[in-house]
Amino acid sequence: MTTKQTIYYTLTDEAPSLATCSLLPIVRAFTSAADIDIKITDISLAGRILASFPDNLNDDQKVEDGLAFLGNLTQDPDANIIKLPNISASVPQLKACIAELQSQGYDIPDFPEDPQSEADKEIQARYSKILGSAVNPVLREGNSDRRAPGAVKAYARKFPHSMGKWSQASQTHADYMRNGDFFSSEQSITMSDAGSVRIEYVDPQGNVEVKKELPLEKGEVLDSMRMSCKELRDFFEASMQDAKDTGVMWSLHVKATMMKVSHPIVFGHAVTVFYKELFEKHGELFEELGVNPNNGIGSVYDKIASLPRSKREEIEEDIHACYEHRPKLAMVDSAKGITNLHVPSDVIVDASMPAMIRNGGKMWDANGQTADTKAVMPESTYARIYQEMINFCKTNGAFDPTTMGTVPNVGLMAKKAEEYGSHDKTYECKAGTMRVVAQDGTVLMSHEVADGDIWRACQTKDEPVRDWVKLAVTRSRLSNTPAIFWLDSERAHDMELKKKVEACLQEHDTDGLDIHIMSYNEAIRFSMERQIRGLDTISVTGNVLRDYLTDLFPIMELGTSAKMLSIVPMLKGGGMYETGAGGSAPKHVQQVEEENHLRWDSLGEFLALAVSLEDVGIKKDNQKAAILAKTLDAATGKLLENNKSPSRKTGELDNRGSHFYLGLYWAQEVAAQTEDEELAAHFATLAKTLADNEEKIVAELADCQGKPAELDGYYHANRETVKRVMRPSATLNAALAAIA
Amino acid sequence: MTTKQTIYYTLTDEAPSLATCSLLPIVRAFTSAADIDIKITDISLAGRILASFPDNLNDDQKVEDGLAFLGNLTQDPDANIIKLPNISASVPQLKACIAELQSQGYDIPDFPEDPQSEADKEIQARYSKILGSAVNPVLREGNSDRRAPGAVKAYARKFPHSMGKWSQASQTHADYMRNGDFFSSEQSITMSDAGSVRIEYVDPQGNVEVKKELPLEKGEVLDSMRMSCKELRDFFEASMQDAKDTGVMWSLHVKATMMKVSHPIVFGHAVTVFYKELFEKHGELFEELGVNPNNGIGSVYDKIASLPRSKREEIEEDIHACYEHRPKLAMVDSAKGITNLHVPSDVIVDASMPAMIRNGGKMWDANGQTADTKAVMPESTYARIYQEMINFCKTNGAFDPTTMGTVPNVGLMAKKAEEYGSHDKTYECKAGTMRVVAQDGTVLMSHEVADGDIWRACQTKDEPVRDWVKLAVTRSRLSNTPAIFWLDSERAHDMELKKKVEACLQEHDTDGLDIHIMSYNEAIRFSMERQIRGLDTISVTGNVLRDYLTDLFPIMELGTSAKMLSIVPMLKGGGMYETGAGGSAPKHVQQVEEENHLRWDSLGEFLALAVSLEDVGIKKDNQKAAILAKTLDAATGKLLENNKSPSRKTGELDNRGSHFYLGLYWAQEVAAQTEDEELAAHFATLAKTLADNEEKIVAELADCQGKPAELDGYYHANRETVKRVMRPSATLNAALAAIA
């Protein structure tokens, strides 16, 4: 351990990377006064590509592998990382980035879509590691601590977002399977010793096929569960009939992006049940054409495009005929006629359900009107909490952001903590038996499966669970808030975890703390009852509820989940501070290129930086860091109150202007504090200079707007060019230089 | 204490008194074998009248005062009383009874409706004590223990009653005040010492009027609360508007018969808000006519009947005009056009809400169709439990009588235990302050009141609370069932009780028992979640919830509350066993007089007698009584299973035939048991005789039917005549005589 502390700031992509260029000089002006270094680590898509092909680059072009560096750093107790949103690259994005780098003179290979040679296969393997959600799994080496920062909560209380009215007579409800789903079939075991288990499929003749061998740790929890294809399809049919009979819209809410094996299958069944007459009539043709209902009814439209016009029109008429016997569908885009069943990725349950609830239980129909809806989430495990909240809102009315308490989350996330998304252990089955077998042949878990059933297994390691319990106790203590472990008494997995939690709680000092274990319905009800009375309750949950609740509650409380503070206290003692959700915003970059206005809101970075500094203050006993943390939070609060967040309109205050105000308020706060007079004196000048030049700086920051800005690259823009674009105020630059 | 035990069987009125005449000879054949005496005590309306005027009667006519006798008996630890339903006489019933007695040669005075002389006033005072609910207050010298007997529950599981389907999209809901009601204003104190308090009204000028002086015991709880007239009327207006906007029916659920001061006022406000244009236009005329909206819109129709035709028609048109701007009203009688607002006594919340919930959340509209409804219960204290159950049924579907668990009740009832119906301490206020003041002038509780506000105080004594806690512990132990005290954390009264309960629980052995204190919403949810999983939960409640829940749950579980076992374990140690609810059924007597068929079901007596015998078995260590109790229950179960309950159709098995089968099955059960061979042998002959003559006896019991039966009196029928009518089977009579 050194006394000097380094904060690692990620350089990512698109809007966040532009914003960093403007913000960091301001931040450094402050942190240097507390002997804190800020180092940039490149984990941008371009950076990760370049780092993957060092042999193709000359020495000037070679870059450090930022992600690998941070991956190692997560194991360091001193790690302090501020993580900005980055691109989870799709194939088209990857290709565009490769092309850009090649055009800049980097001799990297093309992406081989259909590799044949060994060399191409090796290249594809390297690119595969860059595709998709490649950063989070490496960096999230800890559990999750998410909460609404005080300043943000205060702002929402003072300037509440809009909330739709809930009618007591609303017909909206959550609909889910009562039998045959994962919840009703879940089995779970805890390994008393380390050892391997086999996942096996036994066919009706008794032939055994080993699907996978899993090495498990001592204390590791392994679950298995089965969703019945037949019961799922019967459920869909009954649900659609009921919606038709009762006159409510029908909507489907899954998470096909995350549960990327099981949920597309579930989605596909919804499509073939809804359009059953269509698929009955044209099933063979669709098969020939390669229609995949798991990709939505959109897949039908895509694939029939090549058919002769008359045939295509016949099919289109048959599609429309289906609507006559079916309920109205919730729309993703009424204007374009895109329904809920068009593509599986349009409606994502953790975002769509809170939006619906915030909107008084209504979704959009084909005429662009809002209507009550049957919100279908086949798997009941988590769906029940939405029904509980819907009932609560019908009874008590919409939540009131001006008075409601907050529900922060402590989520089990480290070392994957699988509850879903266990893609490598999810199977669409043939009839027979799926089972988990110990090395000595003992059958540990077993499910009869029929054709089309979905079976999956999930692993949860012991160490993260212990850390999660500790984090819950710590958060409960520090925030003086009751903490509820959401562990369902009717769920096998949760009952295994409950044993661990109960044992683990014994090891901690919980004296004076209010810690409970409740089933999901009890837990959400308890939390909501407190919430409408202005009281806070920590939700301590598994990985899925972490994901769902950190959208659900923030969207009620703050109108968005992007303003949440998201901390990953690493298992090894370090800390990662994630900033605002919602991707890296390509549209924002377009606006900069066209009009030199960056609407990106760096609020998440302000918040993350404050806790990062707070951590330095505590761990290094760095009083100056502690003061900077406190004053930064105060400055952020002031910024929100004074409405100095970026405007969406070109010519008005943008990201850069917002950074200026943060610097101004922060300097004023430091200057005004009395704990450290040296520090106060140090920033008094900056505070004065910025205040005196407020009008001038704001004008300089506005004057550059309205004209196109050249960034010399998109995925791999020229840093110097970006710096010129993002720091246009000579007055501000000079003031910052003066304090350095 | 003697070893010989007496069971006191009440002789009441109408159908129950006829049934007693047939049943008792059978019962005595069994109890005499266990050295138990059955004594009849006359508490019929006629009997109570005769007992009140001994001076007017000759020695032959004089009767014992049965009610006074039983009233004294309640103080005896050995008391064992079986209490049948009796007439709660209205004035017309009283007069009819007087006339009948006079015609039989009893020289009792007429009822003076408007007494002037001192003598008449004295006569009226005596009759007043006979009017209305005069029996229960004397006999209910204990708390309440109500449950579904095993045989009844088993029958409902095997032959379930119909249940309406609940739609997930149902619009039905409970609507109640969120502010300004009794719940939101409740204050409560516990007397640390015995002493008097004064209820005072202070006018805006500071003048004090003492409304009442109350002597309170040490440990007695006194509550006070206020319902705002303005907020009530605003609530009604908003509620009606909302129902109109959302297209649901509007229905009002109060308990005007029981809360006979406050609820008619509440009802009256609903009427004048619903028909506000009518009352605005004709208010003065209505006042002249003596229209009282507290008696419903029916009062308008009554009072305008005397007006000239043209005026009457104008008003009737104005009534109809009101409906245009108002939601549809739930109907009491669609055919006759009687709405929910016609008279206040037609819709009684504790019966109407369970009926609605059992019917899938629907009530009847003007066209005789069922429809979703806004069920309005202005006072929120108890209304919230109905909303909780409605939400539960929307989420989980209708309850399933074949699998659901049971929710028995232990209710605080002794020594009145006022929570409502404290008529003598309820006031419709003028603007000012209502307060409760100690003898030393300390203001203990105080409410600002506006014109028209309703203020009330309620008393709960300490001894009954202690006994109630003890009873809950006992029931939890004996039935091995969790017990939940329903005490709401946001209710002042309940928080005073909670202190007592917690202290009191310390005094009992609760080892191994599962006893909790929960708020109403938690308690009902907890109970329902267990119930749909087939689990039982004892509800331990105050007096109002006792009343409401012993309708609500039985109607779901059994389709009726009449089949519940209702025990009053007396404070002094004795026991009273109440039989079937639902009044004394005048229509049944009519059928006997016209066709000699008695459809009255004595199931309640069978059940009550079994627990009465069980009590003898325990208290007197009377093994034979214990065996009779067990075998009687088994016989009752068999009777239900074999469908030997009375039919409604003349010519089929009636009350008498049902009694025969009870005797047959009971004798068979006693003969078959092996615990007491002497007893078995004693009843083997009877069992054989009855079985051998089954066809003959049933025929004898059927043959008498179809012709009129003369009872020689209605309120005071001739006992010998009744005996001849009710015991027409010579074969059965002979068999019973043989065993005596």
C-alpha cells in the first residue's frame, strides 16, 4: 500500500468518451490537491481491438490491454475504478470499428463471419472475446451496491417527474404460469465438498448422453429447473383468450437479450400460439424459408419478402386474419405498426414493466391510445412482484416521488451468481430425463422432460454469497436502514441460500440492525408500505432481482434508473464505481458532429466520483479526499437544484457547460468548508475566478455550438482533435491551468 | 361441584323451538347414559313477557324467568348452556305476541306506544327490556370462539358450494376514505387507575357542555374518534364520479343495524350526495314532509305519497333525472327496482361483501345482470381487509372450497368490548371541540369538530382482554394452529391493546406455539396465503373483526356462516354453545302450519351439543360424555355425507327425519366404539332397532306431511300439541322409550 492513491478512469466510447475529455481536467484540478492521481485506462471498442492484435501493429501503434489491466486490478485491495458506459458491440458495430481502424492505418484483419481456415478461426476467436457484453464480466468482481444518491433523491422530491394516474378500476394485471414453469420445478443442492457433477440426458430407451461436466466448489449451490413446453403453450392460449374476453390488451415481457437461450424460445412459442392459424397453414413453407418464430413475426415478414407477390399477399392476409380472433396487442411503435411480438428484443421486462406501472398501468395500442393491459411474463418466479406492485398501485394510487422513500439494492452478482442467463447450461429438450449426477453416480436432481421443454442449471458460488451478506450488513449499518433479504420460501434455490445467509449473519455484528428474510411478495409489499410512508428499505437480492429492482424502484422514485449510484465493492477489497446506465448514446455523437452540442449528462460520473473519493478518504485516511467527496456531492446537489444539467437543444447549456458549473460549485463548496482551511484557501481563488467569469465562460461554451464539429474518427477519434472540440473555453482552461 | 352435570337447553321461538321438541327426546336417550341431565329453560319471547308480569298472572300461569336464571348461571363455573336462535323482537312482533297471550287468557297489559301515565311508563319500561337484541347481552358473558367443525369442513371439501369465477381483469374494488375518517383520527388511552372521565363538548365561545360521565375501571381502554362530515361528503362525490368515469357500479356497504347511530348518518350523506340535485331543489319541502335521508331514498317515496299527483310526479321525475349524472347503482332487488340506497338495512357489510367476493366480485345491476362494482365502505379501519381479499382473488382466482384451509376466530366480545355500536357515546356534532376530560380536569383526548361531524368513544375493559389472550393461547395449543392477533400498528386503540396482549402472553406458556401480532392487511394476507395452501390460521381479533371475519371466511369455506361452531367460554369458567345463525325463521313455521313440513336444519345443535358434551367430559372427567361427544361428531359427519339434512320440499326428509338419522348414526357410532364396552352394549340394541325400522320410521315421518298442522299458538304454542306434531313416528318413539 502506498499513501498516494490512483483512481482509474475508464476511457470508453461515443458520448461518454467525449464527455470525459471535458470533465477530467476539472476533476484533476481538485484531486491533485488531495494527492490523488487519475489515470485513464482505455477499454473502448477500438482500444480492445488494437490490444487484441499487437502482432499486426508497429510499435507506435501498440496499446496497452486496458481491460486485462483492469481485470488484474480488480484483485488488488487498493483498486479504485470509475467505469463509464461502453459499447457492447454487435457484429455490425465491430465491423465498422475495424474498417475505421484500417482506414487510420492499423493493419488489423477483417472479421471473418464464416471462417474456414485455422487462421480465420483464430481471428474470429479473438474478435468473439470483444463482441457483446465483454467488459462487465471481467470487471464485476464483486457484488452490487446500488442506491439513489441523496442529491438525486432531493432533486426528484423537489422537481418530481410525471407519474400516470392509477385507477382503482384498472384492469391491468400481471399474468404468469401457475404450473409447469421454472419456479414450480426448481430443485437445488449445495455441494458439501468440491467435486464434479455431470449434466445428463437420458432418452426414453435409457441411453445416457453427458451434456456437460461441471467442476463445482465446496459450498457451491447448483439449481436445476424445467419449463414445460405444453404448459407454456396452453398458458399462452388461455391468456390470449382471457384478454380477448375481458377486452384488455395483451403484452409479452421477457428478457431475450439477457436470457439469450431460454427467452427467445419462450417468445417464439408466444408468436406461434398467437398466429397459430398462420403457422398451421404455412408451417412447411416457413420452414423452407427459414422463418424463425423465436425472432418474432418480423422473421415472417423478412423471409416472405423474396416470395412472389401473390403468395406474399396471401400470407399477409393470413397474418391479418389472425388478429380477428386475438386480443389487441400492445405496440412498440404504433405509427409503424410494430407490435409487441415483432422482435424479441424490443420489450425488455425490467424496463417495460416499470414504464407501464409508472404510466398508470397502461401501454400503447395500435391507435396510439393508452389502454389497460395483461402483462404476460410466463415464468412466475419474478413476475409475481409486478402483480404485487400493480395491486398496490390500484389500492393506494400511483407512487408520489415527492414523498416516497427509497429502496436501494444490495445484489448478489460476483462470480456470475447465475440465476438466469446460464446459457451454457440451458437446453431445449427432447422427451426423456434431464438429470444432474455426482461423480459416484448418485442422481442429485432429476426432471422428466417432454419434447420442447426447456431445462437449465445455474451455479452460485459460496464466497460471493458471504460477501453479499457482509455488504448487506454494512449497508444497513452505514445507512441506518432496515435490510430485507428477498428469499422466497417456496423456491428451492432461495432456501439453500437462506441457510447460508442465516449462518453468515451469525458471523457479523447485527446488533441494533433491522434485518429480515422475506419471500418476494412479502418483501416488496413491506418495502412499498414503508415507501409510501417516506421510509427507506434496503433490498438484498439475487442477481435477477438486482437487475429488475434497480430499474423498478428508481423509475418510480427518480423517473429513470440512470441516476442511480452503482458501486461494485470488489471481493478483494477494491471498489468499482459504475456510472449512468443507458448505453453510450450514438445519437449524442451525431448531434456533436452536426451541431457541436453534446447533450450527454455526466451526472453519473459526478456521483461515482464522489463515492470513489469517499472510499479514498476512508481507506487511505485521506481527509482531503473525504472533504472533496462531501463537497462534490453538495456541488452536484446545487447543480441539480439550479438546473445546470445539459439541455437537449443546441445553443443552450450542454455537457461542457454543465461541467463548468460543477467545477464552479465544487470550488465554492470547498472554499466554504471549514474542516480544512488550507484546502479552502487553495480553492478560493478558483471559485472566485470561475464566478467572476461565469458569463464569459458560458458564452464561450455556447459560441462554438451550431456548426459541425470534426472529431477525426468515430470509434477511434483523434484525442487531440477531441480535446480541442471539448475544451473550447480559453477562460476556463486558463483558470484550471492556474490552479494546477 | 356435583358429579352429575346439567346441560341447559334454551327453549326459544318459531322453528328452533319446534325442532327442539323432536330432537331432545333423542338427545336425552344418549345423555342419560352418561348421567347428564338436560334441562329446558324458556327464553322465548312469550316466556320473557310472562316472566315480566308475574303480578298479572294466577299461580298456574306464572313462569320462571328463564333469562334471569341463565344470566345468573353465566357466573357459575359449571354453566353449560346450549343457546338456540331466538326472536329479537320488533314492536310489531311484541304486540302480536301480547295479543296471542291475551287470547290464551293471560291478563297482561297492552304495549303502550305513547305512555302518558306513570303506570303506562312503567309498563313500557318492562317491555323495553324485552324488545330487540335482549338475550345476547345477558348471556354473552365471555369471549367468542368460532370455528368450522371438522365434519362441516369435510363436507364442504367433498361437496363444495358454488364459487363465482374471479377475472384477473376485474374492475371491482373496495373504496374507502384516506383521510377524515374514524381510523385517521382515532385516539386511545388506558386508565392507570379506576376513575370517572367526562365527555365534553366545548362550543366556539368556550362554553362547556358535559355530555356524559363515564366511570372507568383500572386498565380500561377508552378510545375516541371523529369522522369529518365534509370529507365524507367529498369522498362520496369523488367516488361516484370515479365510478361513473370508469363504468363500474357503485354500491354502499355499511352496518346501520349494528352501528345504529353512526351508520344511518353516513348512509344519509350518501343519499343526499347521490341525489344532490333532488335535495337541493326540494330540500325545504322534504323537511316539511319529514323526509329523513338516513332512512334512504325510500323515505322520499314514503313521504311524497301524500302529495298531489302532479307534485309527486315532478319529484319522481327529478329523482330519475339524478341517475343521468350518476354511476349505475348496485341493486338489492332488480325486479322491484330497489337500489342499494333505498333503505339502510338492506345491505349489511359483513354479509354483502363476502357475498360479492364469493360471486367473483360482482353484484346485480338494474337489468338483473352481474357487474363489477366499486364497493364503498367509507370508514377505512376494516374496509382495507376487503380490498386485500379482492386483490388476492384477482391474483390467485376464487378460493377453492375443496382444498382451502380454515380461519377460525377468537374474538374479543365479553363485557361489550366496544369498538363500534357504542350508541350511548356517539354524537352528531356542532362545530367546536369534543373532548374527554379526567376528574382533575386534564384533557385526555380531544378532537376539533365541524358541523355534522360524527364523534364517538368506545370502552374496552381489561378482564375480557386477558381472557381473550388466554383463549387464543388455548385454542392455538388445542388445535396446533398458528394464531394471529390482528392489531393494526397504525390504530391507536390496537396499540393500547397490543401492550396488554404482549404483557399477557408472557403470563402463558406459549412454548412451541406460533403466535404473532400483525396489522390487518398483513394478517389477512398471511391467513389467505396459508389458506390456499390448505393451512389453517386462527384469527384473534377485536369485536368488529370477530363479527366480519366469522362471515367472511365461512362464506368462502363453507358457503354459509350458519354452519360455524360458536362457543362462548364464559369469563367465570362455564360455557355457552350457540347454534346456527340466521334467525328463527318464521317462514319455516308457516310451512309447518300449511303442510306439516319443517325444513329447519338442526345441524348447529348437533355441533353445539358435541362441544357441550366434550366440555362435560373434560370438566367432570366424564369418559362417557367424551365418547358421546366424539361419536356425535362422527354421526354428524355421516349425516352430512349421506345427505340426510332436511329437504326444502314437503314430502321429502324434513327436520324430524334428519333427527332420526342422527339418532341412528349416533347409536351406531356408540355401539361401534371400543373404549367403553358397557356403553357400546347399551346402544347396540337401539342401533339395531333403528336400522331395522329405518324404512318404516322414515315412512311414518313422511306420511304426516302434506296436510296442515295445528300448533295451538304461534309465539306461545301448546307444548303438548307441538309434541304430537313433532313426534309422529310411533316406532321411533317406542324405540327411544325402550332405552330410557
